[in-house]
Amino acid sequence: MFALKPEDFIIYLKKVAKVIEENKEYITELDSETGDGDHWLNMNIGFQKLVEKTGEWKQMNFQELFQNIAMVLMSAMGGSSGVLYGSAYLKSSMLMKDKEIMDEMLFGEMLLDWAEAIASRGNAKPGYKTMLDAIYPAANAYQKSLNEGNDIADCLHKMVMAAKQGADSTREMEAVKGRASYREDKSVGYLDPGAVTMAMQLECMAECFANCNYN
């Protein structure tokens, strides 16, 4: 049975922090082309701060863990990212109230909750050239695979592929939100860095959670 425990999510946070740190040049280059070049810095500060805190979170349940993640990201991560990710994790904390384990159904609900929270807080929707263009198709692809009766490995694979394709699709989109939307070309021809880093996180999830099974 697929089942995540809070300690599995802490391992995931550490994995994301490592991947973000290793992709400094790539992410900064993406954001420098259409934004103010600080997306990597904000993401890195946020996730490194999470890693610093994980030692204090080992005995927490999911609701407590997600609440604490949200608070750290909203206070440490600059720009709109901290608020958006914080909103996503706060919604996840409500989902996991009184639940010790996250099964495959709850995981799918968490992905959809992230998408809905980010869309609501950011007043955006898919097609606006934002992180939503990675998380929305990923959440839908995961749920579709799960509904078809596929195993968790296939569901996670479909999630990652959809996230990457969604991030790649932002290259041809006109930016509606943020600094990129002020450009004359609306940033057509450039990837959205927020969508790219969201896809990176979802890939880390797949790598960390594929073998989370408990009897």
C-alpha cells in the first residue's frame, strides 16, 4: 500500500533544496531573461531555511508539518513565491487534519489543493505563464492515471511528464502576470521559471515517494 509519513516528506524537502541549489545558474538565467533574476535566490533561501528547521519537525504529524512549512516559506521566501507556496501548504494542512498517513488518494487531493490554492491566491489560471502551468496538468495526469487503476509508479511518472510538458509549454505563452507581462513581447519564446521550478519539485516527489509502501 502506498503511504507517506511525515518523515518521508522531510526527505523530499531536503531533496528539493539540493536540486534547487544545484540549478542556480539555469534558474537564474531563465529569470534574468524575463524577470528580475531573483527567483533562484528566493527559492533557495526558502528551501534552505526549511532544511535548517527539519530537525525540529521530526515528531510532527502532517498537519503540523505543513503548517510549519507554510510559515517558513511565507516569511523566508521573497517575491510572490513565498505567499503562493505558503497558501498551498496551508491548504494541505487542512486536508491532513487528524490523518497520520497520506495514501495515494490524499496525495492526489494534495496536488489539486496546491493548484487551487495557488490559482486563488495568485488570481491566475492555467495559460497565464505561471507555475500553474506545471502543477495543474500534473495533478490532473496523476488523478487520471489513478482513476484508471494504474500503480503508483505509473501515476507518479505521468505526473512528472505532465509537469515537464506544462513547463515547456510556457515558452509559447504570453505572460499575463508578473514582470514578464510588462515586456513588449509578453515573454513569448521564454520559459517561465516558476513553472520550471514547480516541475523540478514534482520530479523530486516522484523520486522520493515511489517506494513509500507500508503494510
